[in-house]
Amino acid sequence: MRELIVLGTASQAPTRARNHNGYVLRWDDEVILFDPGEGSQRQLLHTGVTATDLSRICVTHFHGDHCLGLPGIIQRLSLDRVPHPVAVHFPAEGVEYFARLRHASSFHETAELLVAPIEADGQRIELRCGTLEARRLRHPIDTYGYRLVEPDGYRMLPERLAAYDIGGPAVGELQRVGHLDLDGRRVTRAEVSVPRAGQRFAFVMDTGLCDGVYALAEQADLLVIEATFLESEAALAAEVGHLTAGQAARVAAESGVRRLVLTHFSQRYADPARFADEARAHFDGDLVIAEDLTTVQVPPRRVPSAG
């Protein structure tokens, strides 16, 4: 299962229709919580995701709308006696903020947190399902975006396997070794498969345009990106280190993004259709204007030609 669950879409202050930020990515055996703002614990109750499901927490930066839900989430991990370690990543420069949030009130800590701050642009964390990479963004305080990259692989072609009478455990051996010797003839993996590009997910929050934005978005199957302002406030966006919907859409178009999710909307805008209209002027791909408590699927893999 690979999908994004949106907990909240508001920037700076929640509204009656938008909770503070919060996003859950289900990606195989990883369940990653990104930027839990206030109310994230309650929003989880509406989604079917539990604290026990979480394997990892990623914080882009320590502005309140991206981290004030951390105390409740961390305490819930202990309350529910989550049996597995939960990794936590955040900018290393904010380690003091994390320590304060972690121990914001008295509780009996039983959960095991694997605290692993991001200390450098381009830092990589190897997961079973791929590589989690952090890239520095441009904001008034230290901020990192994240992307999850699955390694490239192969898709086996049943008709070609059948032509060589290859089945059962022999298929697994062929995938692992790269070849199989049958009746004096060597069958290579390339003869019975086609390349399969690994999938990519990118998460870009508070930032002005910079190299890190494009590095994260490059060829993403699913890009979640802030669109705090509309073009009418472009000067303000640049001043405070944020993107407009048009800028986010141009990034997606130039980076080959397949599905674009816009979120993190300023409370000054009540009508989400305005973000769609502005983005459509630059991006003609699959566009989602995020709403609280919605689920967005990672697009199905491109089906390669058999050649």
C-alpha cells in the first residue's frame, strides 16, 4: 500500500475547515508521519491510522504549525506501548526545540525513539523500501524537505518466462542471480524482463524557490508541496520564504512530477478552487488540492513496453 493521508492543510493558524499541518505516508512497511501540527493526534482518530502503526516521524522545521503536535504524538506512543522503535528526524540545529517538545509535560515514557537528526544537505537514510533523503530548503529557520526513493528494479514478463519454461523457485533465483542455466543454455534476466523504475515521493514544505526544491521534486510520482499564497501575494511569499500555487505548479511541470498535491494554505483564502485555477496555468498533470482527512494514492507504476 502506497498512499498519502492528509491530516491537516492549514498554514500558521488552523481555521474552521482546516486543521494544522499533518501528513501520513503509507509506503510498504513504513508509515511515516510528516510535520505533526496541533490536533494531529485527534485527526489520526478519523483516519484509521494508530500510533502503533507509525514507524517514523519527519519534521521539516520547528515553526509551530509543523511541530506543536509532537508532544501528544510522542506521549501517545508510550501510552499505547508501541512495541517497536520509532525513528524521528528533524533539523539538527533544532535539537533543543525537539528536546523541549519531547518532554513538554510529565508522562511515563515507555516508547523507544530512535532520534536521528538531519545534519547535512543530502543526508540519506537507508530503509528496507528505499532511501529517505533530506535536502535543505530556503526559509528563515533551518528547514529540510524529504524524498523517498525506491531503487530501480525489473518486471518479469510471464510470457517470456513461459517460453523458456521457467517457473516456481527458478524465477526467484533468476531475479537474484541475474541468469539461469537451462539445458546447456544460459537465460539472462534481461531476456525475460523489462526495467522497472523505482517510485519516488517528495515532501516540500515552507520554502522559497531554491535548488533543494527541484532536487526533491525531480521525477516524483507524488509531490506534496506547500502553496501558501496566490500570485497576488508573490512579493510577500518571497519575503517570508514561501511558495505560491503558481510557483509550486511550475516546479512540478519542470521536474516531471506525475501527481501534484498542493497544501499548506494561508487562512486568508477560503476558496480552494483559486489554487487549482492558478496551478492549472502551469501544470497539466494530475492535480490534487489537498483537503483535511482525504487520501491520495501514489500513482500506479508506469507500465513499460516489452520491447
